[in-house]
Amino acid sequence: MNLGRRISVIVAGASLVGLLVTSCAPAAAPQPAGKTAGTSQTTTGAPAKSSGVITVYSGRAKGLVGPLLDQVAKDIGVEVRVRYGDTAQLAAAILEEGNRTPADVFFAQDAGALGALSKAGQLTKLPDNILNRVDKKFQSVKGEWVGVSGRARVVAYNTQTLKEADLPESIWGFTDPKWKGRIGWPPTNGSFQAFVTAMRVLEGEAKAREWLKGIQANSPKVYRDNTTAIQAVASGEVQVAFINHYYLFGQLKEKGEYFAARNYYPKKGDVGALMNVAGAGILSTAKDKKAAEAFVEYLLSDGAQRYFAEQTYEYPMVQWIPTDPRILPLSQIQAPNIDLTNLDDLNGTLKLMQELGIL
Ligand SMILES: [Fe+2]
């Protein structure tokens, strides 16, 4: 297709995204990075000094990553200018800006948005010293983006009315009529939509439609975000909700151990236990590639990884950084095998959900 047509399609996509997606907020109000974040150590253990200024488009909220990004200049001498926004909207903006994009690095909340840029040829291959820090499952097959922190899909359940044994191994189990009136979901949430995209990729369009209709038949209560959904689970308004794992730990911190919800991970490679990542990629048009690489390397430094583990309760991508001990270890999640780059078709998911009247 010609350029004009391509841009109009992208713009149409961008506005659709703008209407139907809300960002996936962090679980906890983050603390200033202090000594936990941004040590002057790099992945090689040596201080990396790089002069230069970079522009980062961040789909991760300022309240969450701001304290970390503020450390970058001090620690590695790279001046970071940040444009914050919704991940899907920033990806659409970069696609629309094309070669003229001011973005040097895209820091995205989910892999699908990075996959969209990779497929459009807008990302460049990352150096091996960066890629080698992270499990191959959590990076682009072409080496064009890398996971920075992991977020698992879970079923939050009410601990006063349910035990793990009452919960089905597969997310399909919730289409059983016995769950009628007991389910909560946040359909405008970006991570929920990425999960639906994963179901379309893994099980096909028809099955994804069937699952959504099956849940709709059980009259799910709609929540505006993951936090309100898990609070409804704990209060008993609903018994289960489909959300990301880290919201629980934000609530436990705020409300204490008696908060009556916990996380359940579907089993046997079920898409309900999808592991997605927030990640970063460098634009092929980046003006100072060295500085951009130093920045991505910084996100995978021990200090930054500890920041994500301790402040946002996500899974660190660097293996030797410990996950919060209350969180099911990555090695025990029976997550589905999926190339996360293929979660790029958000618009297809939005159209499906619209057709079914969910959005
Ligand atoms: Fe989130």
C-alpha cells in the first residue's frame, strides 16, 4: 500500500486504540529509587559513561519509572528526555512518525506493541551483551526488543469462599454456568486485551470469540481496572477476576495480610497463565545508538532489576535478581509457549471485543 494509505490506516488504528484502551497501571505507588535503583554498575560491572541525549517514549507511567529514569543521567551520563503515554498510543505515534520519529528508545508496557514496531521495521538489533542478560523466551526472536520485567496473568480469587482446588486448570473452565454472576473482568485494560490477543494467536480467532461469549454468558461484572477488580474479589462482590499478578501485592501492602484475595495461576500451559513482559527496543533511526544502548543496558542492570522486583512486584528478567518470595517463581508458572512478538495485533482484538459488545 502507498504511504498515504498506510498512514491513514495507522491513524485510524491509533484513534481506535485511544478510545478503547486504558493503560495498565502499576500495583504500588513507587518509592523513590534511592539506593535500590540505578547503581553505577553496568552489566559488565564497570561504570558506563556515555555522553549524549536520548528521547524515550515510555508506555510505563511516570509515577512508576520516573524515579528510575531520573537516576540515569547521574549513573551513566545519558540525558533522558521522556514522553510518557499509553503504550498502544505511543506505538501508533511512532508508526505514524516513521523515519522522523524523535523517539530513540521505546519502553513499552507489553511485548505486543514492541512486536508491532519490529514488524514495521522500525527497531534495530540489540547488542548481545544486552540480549544475553535475558531468557530467550522474553526477547524478540530477531533480537529487536528485550523484556525488562515480567507480568503474569492470574485469576484473583476470594479466599473466604474458594480454595485453589475449586478453580479450573484452564481459563476455559470459567465458561461453565456454575461461574455465572461470580466473575469480574476489566475489558478496557491493556493487559487483559493482550491476553485476548494471546488466545487469538494460540487457539485461533473462533476459539477466542467462543471464550469471550462463554464468559459473557456468565454475566461478568465489568471493572475499570485491575485494582478495582481485585478489591471486588476481596470484598466478595465477585469471586474471581482475570488480572495481572502484581496488583495483589500492592493491595497487601496497603491493606495487610487479611486482604481476602490471592492469585491463582492456571496450569498446563493454559493461556490464562500467560507471561507477558514490559520491554524496550531501540529505534533504527536512533541518533545516538551508543547512548540508547547504554540506557537499555541500564534497565537490565542489577539495580534497576531490583527496583522492578521490589517496587512493582514484577518478575525481574535478570535471573540472579530475586523475585519477591511471596510470588510464585517464574520456573513454576505453567505458562503457554508463545512468541510474544506475535501479540502485535491489538486492533484485531479491539474489533472482536467491540463486535461482541464487550467494548
Ligand atoms: Fe498493570
